[in-house]
Amino acid sequence: MSDKGEIRKRILAIRNALRPEALAQKSGAIVERLTDLPEVGIAATLMVYLGFGSEVQTDGLIRWGWAEGKRIAVPLCVADRCLTPCRIEGFEELEKGYYGIREPAAACRRPEDLDRIDAVFVPAVAFDRFGYRVGYGGGYYDRFLPRAPRAARIGLAFSGQIVDALPAEAHDVPVDLIVTEAGIIRCRDRRSGI
């Protein structure tokens, strides 16, 4: 295993090399897989990150959710590197926030009750098959996920972002499954090997 900084640099270089057409095509394939997942089908409220840069783009998933009558919440970065899920009803309710990432505009912030969230879609730079991730180093999702314990934790990534194993610390919170354009990975428990 390499250290997180080295992995972050290597995988970001691969992901950032994706051409816009490939990014759109692969993101579309991921959204198509997501809409067939039982965890997503039965969910009434989805917390969906807003794709930024070369991340898996999630606007298609959000549009699908609205068409299916699902409540959509997106993350708002607040003080102390915390995320607050805020319900949105249209893309016009968004503005650019921290790091140029879209977030709910001040006048449109409707915090969503954490107990209502059925599935959380988690971005990352890299994932391993145990569900551990390397993000951008802020720990936002590691702090958020325990606050929504009943929600399915679903990582979104391109197949080139999957590595064999990542260094994990006690505070790292794994996802339950990862969806890529190539398939679905049901994460194994690192401790038991299952």
C-alpha cells in the first residue's frame, strides 16, 4: 500500500486525463447502473454530491430522482469541515460555493432531516474493494456518514479509480458498495475477509 498522498496524486492524474466525452459517457453508464440498484429504487430521499471537475457527474442521477418523485438533498459545506444535506427542487437553486463546487444558494437552503436520508452517494479520488476511500483530504464524508447511519453508502467512481487496498485509519468510514461504469462492487469487510 502506498500513502494516501501518493495514491491521490496518481489517481487524480488518471481521472483528470479523461476527455469530456469519456467523462460524460462513463458517468451516464454509472447513473444507468444506479437506477437499477434495489437500494436506490426503494429510497425516498437521496443525498447526491454535485459532480465537480473530473468526478463522476451526478446531474443525470438527480434528474432521474426528481422524475421518480424522490427527494433530493445535496451537501452544503459548513464550518468545521461538516456537511449539511439541503433539499433542492431545481438546479436553479444552486450557486458556486467553496472551491467552485455548486451548493444551495443562501435563499434556497432547506436542511434535510438526517433520518430521512435513505442513500448517500459518496465521491472519492480512489476506492478499494473494502469500501475505503481516499478523498481530497478534508474528511467531510468520514464525519458525515456516521450521522446518517441508516442510509446506504454508495461510492461512485470510474473503474480506473479502484485499487486493491488503501491505508485505512480508525476514523475512516467505508461505503457499502461502489458503482463504476464497469460494474457494481459489493464491499467486503476487511477484518473478516468476507
